[in-house]
Amino acid sequence: MIHAHNSIYNKQKLNNKTNKNLTTRALKSTFTALVASLALAYSAQAFAHGGKVNMVPIEEAMSTAGADVEYDSYAEMYTITKNSTRVQIKPNSKTAMVNGQSLTITNPLIIKDGQALVPDSLANEILQSGLDQTFKIEQSPHPLNVLSAEEIEQTLAIIKKAKPTETNLRFSDIRLKQPDKDAVWRNVTEDRPYKGDRVATFSILKGNTVIEGEANLNKNALTSWNAIEDTFGMVLVDDFYAIQDIIQNSPEYKVALKKHGIDDVTKVVGTPLTVGYFGDQDNLDQQLRVLKIVSYLDVGDGNYWAHPIENLVAVVDLDEKKIIKIEEGSVIPVPMTPRPIDGRDQDIVTSKPLNIIEPEGKNYTITGRDVEWHNWKFHIGLDSRTGLQLSTVTFNDKGVDRKIMYQGNLGGMVVPYGDPDMGWYFKSYLDAGEYGMGTLTSPLEKNVDAPENAVLLDAVLPDYQGNPYTIPNAIAVFERYAGPEFKHQEMGQKNVSTERRELVVRWISTIGNYDYIFDWVFEPNGTIGIDAGATGIEAAKGVLAKTMHDPTAKEDTRYGTLIDHNIVGPTHQHIYNFRLDMDVDGETNHIKRIDPIVADNTRGGPRTSAMETRETTVVTETAAKENFDPASVRLISNASKENRMGNPVSYQMIPFAGGTHPIAKGANFADDEWIYNRLNFMDKQIWVTNYDADEQYPEGKYPNRSDKDTGLGQFTKDDENIHNKDLVVWLTTGTTHIARAKEWPIMPTEWVNVLLKPWNFFDETPSLHLNQDKGESESK
């Protein structure tokens, strides 16, 4: 570059010698112009430590690094964001602000022809500056870290080596075997090294046989292999793919479609549905691996769910890959009116930007998969069946990390429909146990699925062939404002007030027409909330009635609501059960009930009555089962630990619904229904069992086509003593979903909730340490 400058200058001098008319001023002017021109010509290159730097458009440089760029023309400021890092840079400045801290950069941002150019190395320089402390390197792995991609691959290799004759392996599950609980707690709370082996468990499906096994990853050996006959595992992703080919290649199905006016089978979308269990009453061979297929017509509006092909059900043998039975009823015309859900037929209202920024970085850190926020510490992972799992949850109280929960996650859920018609009676979906909700994780998108300030985390799971794959943006972590944490305004005195922040961990799973959002919400006062939101698209039933004034309307809406012309939304339920391995200040806990009562006033004065509470202790699993009474208090307590007033430390358990159904209730079915033989968890809101690492799912391990309850009904059958034991609480919540027009063609999220609230767990309000408003405001 220097030589090029000199060469041009020398040429200019030669020209000047032959041009006697050029004055000294002209020479200087020409030289200055040439240098300026040269600087522009080479402005895409710069020097760094004596070497050449490639200058590229800022958008290109940052998008390659996965970062976003915004420009504020008023402030003449470029803002670069990636997950937890926020960088601000002005043109021609040698300094960038990284999360509010100054960073000297090697080469500045420059403007050429109205375009911002930066060194192609700038992204690494600012995003890996070390000034953002949100993510930290895990020095020693948490014992509950889910299997890594390498460990999943190792598990598959161990199986193939030990069982070389086993081919076409179809996995419903490869997961970390539950390690020793005491050893895990000692590792987390006492920083003792965890010395246990990493062991992977797996389930392989072969027709109506499930093969369970274990592989010791430290010893690189298969240590268990057990075949369980007459057992059906989950519906796997390859089953989803097979369905479409099966219906499109079936001559019988094409004939049935013609009766509904459909000639092009390629426009038909089949949905793979589990069949439940009804003894012999559904005329299905109980030894076959079958699904029922209900189909919809794709009319090109992006919402085939609005066009059901009613009264047509195909029974598919998944092993034979063919339709073995077609069930038909009276022909109902397919509703054909387009009902797009992406707003293409609407006048779109554009909102002004809502920016949530954290200019000095996050208030939490993520080390591996350990999250630390204020006094909270916990570990997060994603399970292929139940999705988001939080573990080893502690709260730092005056320098001591106090145990609250060992593990918490969605245990299972059921979505039973109340319509007894041929295309509906069998629909009681066990979304986690039959389909695998973690496998069906929906990647999150900032500013829509999670706020702008969210950190998005990937997750690794095994696929149905036993190979690892990555789900991008599977989990979101973010902080949000949640109103005043407390406030008091004394007359004539300064305001005492502080804001409440909440830390949210979010995960979403999409199962067919429904999307389920799960938020774990941590509050600075020790409360943990679990919010489950249902959104997506109502399951639509085609009917003859167009309005409620039509002659068939009364019968058409007997089991649902007319939510569109020729569309009924059948009444159904969303019932969630959360498995919460609570360890309130330790593993020795018991269950208490506190019931408010109206008592006679025995102390004189004008009052005739008084408010008292009656406290009882629950000592058996059977006695602990109950429906939620919002007037009562249900506690899990530690009798060996007291606060400074002498009250045993406890956490309150509150399962409640919300929205249109404030009180969670059980399933709306008669006692002699088959579903009650298979499932009990849905009919009580509070269950308590003794800890057993093998008891993970309220519906049992293999609920697909099961004829009996192998979950909570079986876990509590022996009615064990639960007084001062290591306890697991199972909280059930949910709603009866009576369809409404405002939910069509897409459903605004409907939330239900669970709360875990500290009850005499602390000596005083644990959030007193939060920054308070020190303003001079006074009451007037």
C-alpha cells in the first residue's frame, strides 16, 4: 500500500515536469485529490498489526456470526445483539460499548457510499470479548446433564456391537439413567465430586414388543437387555411419514374419498391417532400395532384443519404398512371456505416496536445448563418424552443454598374428547406418553415466541434411529417486569417500593393441531410458578348446520359448539400433571392440610364467631389424594427444620386453572368408562408418593393401548406411609375446553397454572434486598 502511494506520487511528479503551466498550488491540490481518491478506492482494506484487514458490510459480518444489527439514525449508533451480548458502535470510533462496558477495538467502523463497513474479524472481537458474563464454561459436568451427542452415538455403537444381528432398530427413547439422588445433591450443595458412572437407558420398539436396556458409557458395555411382550411403545416420527404414503397408495381409501367429492388424494392430509383401549368393543385386534387416520383436505389456505373429511376413519397396520379397515358414516360435505391463520385475508395492524433492552447485560448466568439468578440456582434439560425438566433447585438464604426441589417437569397429560361419534370416541391423547412431547419441540423465535431479551438454548435429542440431532432454540430464558414486589407510602414519608422481576424458562411443543407453551417462573420471594398454555387450532368436526337456526343445529352441537359455518369444536379437556420431587429444606418431608373454619366466639365481646384454622397431617398415599379445594391450604413441610419463630418450614401447593375455568377438576366421564381403567391421574389434583426413581410418569411407562393403569393408580395402590419421607408431589390441573368463536380459526393462548409458594420457609420477606425506589415522592 505504501509503495502504491509512492508510485502514484512519482508518476505525478513526472507529469508535472512536462507540464510547466501547473502551479505549486495546483500540484498540491491535485496530489491531495489523488490521495483522497486512493483512500476511497482502498477503503475496503485497512491495517491491523501491519497486516491487511478485509472490510465488509456490517450486516454481512454480523449475520455470519448469528447477530442482529440495528441503526439509530438520530444517535448515529449501530447496535449489535446476539443472545446475551449487546454492543453499541459509532462510526470512526475506536471504542465499542459491550453490555455497558468499554472495549477498544482494533479497527473502527467506517462509512463508504452510505454503507457501514467493518473488519470481517469484528464479530469475534466484540462477541468474544469476555465482557459478557452470561455464559460461563462448566468446570465439572452436572450429574443430571442430559446425554450429549457423543454419548448418544456411543450408546448406539455399544448396542450394535453387542447385538450385531439386531437390524432396523427403532428407538422410542435413549436417556440418562437416573443417578443416585443423594450423590447428586452432595455434588450440587456440598461441591463433592460426583463419581457415579454415566449410564444410558433405551427402549427399542419391535411390533408389540418393547426391548429395554442399559449401556454403561464409562465401561463402554451393554449391561441390560430385556424384551417386554404385548407392550406398545410410542408413535415415532417414521410412523408420521408412513401414514401419508399409506393413504395415498390405498385403492380402497381413494374409493372412500370419492364419496366425499375428493378425486385428488395428494391434497388429503392424514393425522396419525392412537386408538386407546376399549376391550373388544372397537373390534380391533389387540396384538396389532395400529393407528386410526382422520383426514383433512388441503385447499391451499394454509389451514387444512378447517376442512375435515368427516365420518371417514382408516385403521392402519403400521407393521404391514397398509390400511386394514375403513370405517364410514353418513357423508358430510367438506367445509371448503378458506380459513387462513396467517392473516393473509385480514387488514394487518402493524404495531410500533416494543424494545426490551438490557444495556448492561443479564442479571443471570448460565454455566453449562446451570442457571443462577439472584438467590435461585437450578439446572435445566430437555427430555424427549416430557420436555423441559428443572433439577436441583435451591434458594440462597443468608448465604446458605437451601434445597427446594430435586426435579420438576411435566409428568404427562391427556386430552380426552367428549364426542362419542365414530371419528371421535377414541380420542384421548396422551401427548407425552404416546407421541413424545420433547421430540416434538417447536423451535422458538424471538419477538414472537419469546421476548427480545431472551437467551435461546439449543437441545440435543436422539431420533428414532438412535442418532443425535439438534433442536435449535429449544428453550428460552428471559427476565421480565412483573409489577411491584412490594410498596408502602406512609403519609408525609418517602415512598418504599421495589419492582418485581421474574425469571422465565420457556419451552413449546407442537402436537398435531395444538401447541403447548410451558413456562417455569421464578420470583425473588421464593415462589415458583408453572404456567401451561394451550394454543394452535381447534380440532374441527364437519357438520351440516351453517348457523344455529338450521334444522340440524341442535343435534350437530350436542357435543360441541358451532364455531364456523359447518364447523363444530367438540368439547374436550386439557389435563396436565406435573411431577415435582420436592425436597423442602431436605428430603424428609410430610403433608399437612390447613382448613379455615368458622368457630364460636368463646372470649366474650359482641362477636358471635371467629376465624380459626384446623391443621391435620396426612400420613398415607391414599389419604393424600384429593380434589383441589381453593379454600384450603395444602403444604409439604419439613418438621425437622423451623424458622426463627418455631414454625416448620413448608411450601404451599396450588393447582388451579384460570381463564374460563378457575378451578381445576377431574375428567368428565362416567365411572365405567374404559379410560378410567387406564388412567387415574386426571381425576385428582393432588397426589403424593414416596420417591422411586422408576416412577416417572403418571400414566405409566408404556400407556399406548394399555388396558390398565400402570402409573399413579399403581404407584399408590399399596397405600404406603408418607410421613417424614422423601416425597414426590404430583399436581394435576387443566380445563374443560368448551369451544368459542373467538378461538377460531386459531386459538389465543389459554393458560392454566400451578404455584409453589414458600410458607414459613423464611424468617422474613426474602426480597427485602432488592433495590428500592429512593425517590422523594410523598403522599399529598
